[in-house]
Amino acid sequence: QAPLCADVVFQLQGGHRVFAHRVYLATACSRFYDLFTLEPPPETLGEGDGGTRDLSSWGRGFLSLRWEPVADP
């Protein structure tokens, strides 16, 4: 439900969530490396959710990215 130290959550259709660690994803796939090195929109960092970026142009499987601050376990 809420694994410790996971820093990535994939929100799937139907409400399912998959927790992961970005260091493993980024070393396994260059597309994830590109994804995790994107900078959040600076104008929205102080507004709670950190902003959303449209990724639909990346191809099948990527729709959007949302930055959210989380409490450190």
C-alpha cells in the first residue's frame, strides 16, 4: 500500500498504483533517466502539488508527470 522509501508512484488506469525507486528505473531505461532529470515548472513549486507536465508526445504509455512533495519516512 505505501512501501518505505519508494520515490516514484505510477498511477494506472483503474486506480491501481505501482511504487518504484527511480534510481533502478533510470539505470534500466534511458527513457526513465530522461523523465527523472526533467525539472519541475519553477512557477508552481510553492503551490502544493509542484505542477504537472504533459508527456503525451513521448509515445505510448506516458501521459503526464506530476511533482508532489512527500514526507520523508
